Amino acid sequence: MDLALITSVLAIAVFAGTSLIYATIGEIITERAGILNLGVEGMMIMGAVSAFATAFHTESLWLALLVASAVGGLMALVHAFVTITLRADQIVSGLALTLAGVGLASFLGERLGPDSGPLVGLRGPRFLEVDLPGLANLPVVGEALFQQDPIVYSMYAFVPLVWFWMYRTRPGQQLRAMGESPQTVDAMGIPVLRWRYIYTVVGGVLAGFGGAHLSLAYTPGWSENLTGGRGWIAIALVIFATWRPGRAVLGALLFGGVNAVQFRLQAAGTSISANLLNMAPYLLTIVVLVLISGASPLRHRLGAPAALAVPYAREERT
Amino acid sequence: MIPWTIKFERRLDPPRYLGWLVPVLSVAAALVATAVLLAVFGVNPFETYRAMWDGAFGGLFGGDVYSLSETLVRATPLILAGLAVAVSFKMKFWNIGAEGQLVMGGIAASGVALFLPGAVPGIPQNAVVYGLLMGGAAILAGAAWALVPALLRAYLNVNEIITTLMLNYVAILWYSHLFTSVWNDPQGFGFPGSALFERFTWFPRFFDTRLHFGLVLGLIAAVFVWVLFDRTRFGYEIRLIGDNPEAARFAGVSMFRNIVLVMLVSGGLAGLAGLSEVAGVSHRLQQGLAADNGFTAIIVAWIAKLRPWAVVLVAILLAAVFVGGDQIQISMGLPASVAQVVQGVMLFFVLGGDIFSRYRVRITRTAPAPATEAV
């Protein structure tokens, strides 16, 4: 492999991995608080469609990001209400969120275009590549990391920030404790349910934001099934990352890299059918989960929050 | 401060009637909520529901069964896939892969119908023999596809939600690959689909409608699952694991064995749904087999509270929503995906409404807070 190829694969990996990183870290935050939200796919696709519709009608990319985040947050709020207040099963509620989100996104995609028409096939504003002065000309990393769009750049600040919040602040420590032993956090006088609401919504906001990157930058525009299971890959990445934000980046880049290799192969005119090639990320997800599974030597590093998906009800303490 | 508080008191012995009353009221509430949602998007909800009803059951009281038959045709794969999901969910084993297992069943049945008559001409070419062969192939293929996540979970503790879901994408891509290239009809002028199956492989149809044998298969499967749940040790064990895995372990119930068995049954039922679609409706492998039936099946199973008879009824209800959705696309120019929105909202309401059957909800006035804190 020559340097140019490595550079281009790395550049696509970062570009393709951005939406995954936001969605994965959002889900990590939610799960660390003890709430499992399987609605990531639904929130991402709703983020994607609402972002594109907003950008198309208002020409404002920033407003589009805001709307996508708000939509993701609102959907997560529904999940929070159903699972935290109504204490329903978190797995089924998350599935419901994905099913409803995919259906609603497809409905809106047919309705939010001009004259209540479809959005499919329309061209709207998109985030363009901005070269960071000075850094963009560095060898390899310049092209891979610093000739990207603003959302990719926002990630460079976002990931360290989340890490700092989770591991170096008191609320972050409480967040991690909340998923392990909500009773303890409750005993410290911290309103567990309120914080679980907040962190669930934060996860939704980030999933919606990640979805927006898809429709505003990665594959600009709207088409049915735009997210193509990325929300589910994000959930797998949470396990792969063992609930740590830093490793989530690694996983997202791995999946972005697979996309990059797919692109390169297709561009090079491979004889492998596109349908078979497109299986790669899904098969890779399974392989990755098997590799880090309970029977592997990496086992001791696995650590799902102990109270994940267990509703917390103060009067039913055991 | 809000002057009242909501208290949840767990019902120790929930009355039986709540088991059906709560879901029925939840579905009704979901229809009201969707009506509001439609109104927000500038669509007249009354007109929409009226058109959906006409599409799904129109003319029924005038003796015209066409709409009803179309609804039942749509319900058939939902019944089979819904039962498949119900079996695994009973054990709280989250098989989200009914879609992929259905597709694999459809592929296997199509493979038999397309190639077996040519490869082994000696087999009697009639509906019974081929029905059994295609059925066997579909069950095996669906079960095999479900076996992968089952073994991964049983041996390596790999999260089945993700693996079953990922295998959906793989199955759908493979199926697209088959009907667009490898199995594509050479005489099809580039039409994306396989050749039409020979006539003797088709399911019999009833009453001059598209209603086909698949519905009978669905009803038989419902009886099978009911017997399995209520009359067998296996049914008792999976219910025990689902309700209380700790107790099941202490009782010596084998997790491994039950995971594998549950997924074989679940995958096999989903495979039959695929068979029913290719042998009863399309008579070839083409676009439309992966019509989200496996996902809608999750909604069916949960609204039905995993009870086999209720699965049949809820499948018909959701099929009516689908057929009604097609109708409003034709008559009102609204996207058919309204159907999915209605179904998703229904699931949420049933899920959330469940608290009323598990808890007694009390709203009480809070005593006014004392003005000063006693020291």
C-alpha cells in the first residue's frame, strides 16, 4: 500500500466514522446512566430527515443541526418517559422508537418537500470541506484529518470533552455510578431519575446530530433508509468500546475504514457484486462482537454497567 | 410545588380482565394520538381513518369480501412471523432477526421450486409433495439462520439483539444479489426477479381471491405455539427463563438447550412466513419479500402480549393498517408509510399503558409542606 492510498482510506474512515462516533458516544452516556436505548437507528434517521428538510427550506445548516438534535432529544424523551416513569421494558421501548422513527422518517421524507411533496432526489445546502490553515498541508494526517467538514472538526473537541466530563468531574463520576448502583447515588441525595432523563435525552441529541451529518455532509440529501443500520452498528460499538468514549472512536474509525475500502474497491471496478460487498460492515459487527465476547481473553475488560436496563424504583429496593 | 403526587403501587395479583382491557384501550388511545399527529401535519385524520377502513374492510357488510381477503393476505406473513417473535420473546430472548429468517425461508423455498423439478425430475410434481419439500426447506433455512445467533449467545454470550439484527441485513443483501443476478430470469428482459415458479408449486387459493393456503398454515402454527406454550415442559421452561432466569437456573433448567431450541422454532416459523409469501403471493423470488414483516412482527407479538391467539388478531389489525395505508396513498395521495407510524405509536401506547395492569396508579394530594423545619 502506498502512502496516497493510506491517506485516502484514512480520510474516508474519519469522514464516514463521524456520525457513528456521535451516536455511539451518545449511547455510551445513556447506558452509563443505566438506560438502554435501542432507538438509536430511529433517532439518527429522524435527525437525518429533519436536518435535510430544515436545510432545504431555510438554507441554514446551523439551524438544521439544531433541529436534528432537538428531534433526537425529543424522541429520547419519549423513551425516557416510557421506561423511567412508566417503567416499561427498555428493550421493547427502544425497538418501538426505532420502528416508529423509521416509519415517521419515511412519511416525512414524502411530505416535507416543496408543496408537501417528497424530499427524495432534492439537492440542498451541505457542509463543505474546509481546509484548516497550516494543518491541512501536513503529510498524511493533513489530508486525513484537516481537510474535512466543520462537523468532523467539532468531533475533535467533543470527544475529549466527554472524556473529561465522565472521568474528571463530579457529575461524570455520578453518571458512572448511576449505571452501576443507582441506590448508592440516590443515597447521596442525587435525583437519579431526573439525571437518567437528562442523560437519555443527551444521548438522543447526539444521535440526531450524528444523523444530521449523514444528510448534510456524508451523503447529502434524503433517501429512504439513509442510515442503513448505522444506529445498530453504534449500539454494537458501545459494547466493542466497553462503554468508554475513547475506544468508541477506535471502533467508529474501524467501521469507517470498511466503508473506505468498499469505496476504493467499487471505484477500482471490482467484479464482486455491490450487494455482497455491502455485507461487510454487518458481518464485521458480528465478528467484532464475537472477538470481544465473554469467552475471549479480553473478557476481563468487558464491563456493562451493572444496573443497565434495570428500572430504578425507590420503593422497590431489594 | 405541584400539589399532588402520583404513586405507583404494584398489583400483586392483577385482575385477569386487565390483560386484554389495557391493550385494547392502549390501541384506541394510540389511534387518537396518531389522529392528532396527522392533524399537526395538515392531514384530516377523520378522512384518513375512513379511507383506511374502506381499504381494509370496505364493502364487507354489503357482502363484498375482496378488501377483507386482501387484508388477510397481508396478515398471513405477520401471523407466522409474529408467532416466531412471540416464541423467542417468551423466553426474553430478543430475536430481532425474524426479517432475515423469513427472507432465508423464502430463498430456500424458491430454490426448491426453481431448481428441483429440473434437477430431480422423478419427484411427483404435485402441490402436496412440493408443498412439503418447500416447507421443509423454508423451515430448515429459517432455523439455520436463527441458529447462528443462538449458538453465539449460548457459547460465547454474544448479544443476540445485535447479531440477529445484523444477519437481517446480510440476508436481505444476499437475497437481492440472488434475484438481481444469480437467479435472475434469463427471459425476464432484465426484470429484477427470478423466473416464475411452475404452477404445481403454488399454494392453492380460495374464494376467487388472492387468499391462499398460507393463512391456514398460520392458524395451524398458532395452535402449535399455543400447545407449545401451555401444554409442554418446554413451554413451561422458556416462560420460567423469561420471567425469572435466576429461579430457572436453580431449578436446573438448561439455558443452552432452551436458547438453541427456542431459536430453531422461532427461525423455522419465520422461514414458513417466507415460504407463504413466495408460494402464495409472488410465485417467484422478487422485490417485496423483505417488506419489514419481520419487524412489524415485533409490534404484533408485543401488542398480543405474546399470546398465540392474540397474535392472529393483532396481525389482522396491523395488516388492516397496512392495506388501509395503501388505500390512502391511492385515494388521498398520502404516503403509505402512515401505516408504520400508526403501528409504531400503537406499540408505544401498549408498552406504556402496561403500567396500568402492573401497578395501581394513585394520585394523592400532598400535605402542605411545614413552614419551618424542625431542628
